[in-house]
Amino acid sequence: MNIDARLTSLDERHRSLETLIEEEMRRPMQDELRLHDLKRQKLAIKDEMFSLETMRKPN
């Protein structure tokens, strides 16, 4: 998979996680463990996206 395709895939997953986080936060009894896990996943994806963006840019 090339970098652009991977970035597209990661961006879609990042947006999906954001939606799940928002939905969980709207619940009256939020599952804090689930929220923490979703946010951790989202941050990991953002970190990977940043790394790929850095690799893609010419020096």
C-alpha cells in the first residue's frame, strides 16, 4: 500500500473514531474505559499519519 492510500485509510479510521467518541460522550453513563481506549486509538492513528506525512514530504 502506498503512503497516500495508507493516509486515506487512516484518515477514514480517525474520523470514525471521532464519531464513536462523540457518541460515547453523549451517553448518560459514559464508559470511561471505552472512551480512553477510543482516544488512545485515535492518537495512535494521528501519530502514524504525522509520520507518514513527514516521509512523504521532500527534504
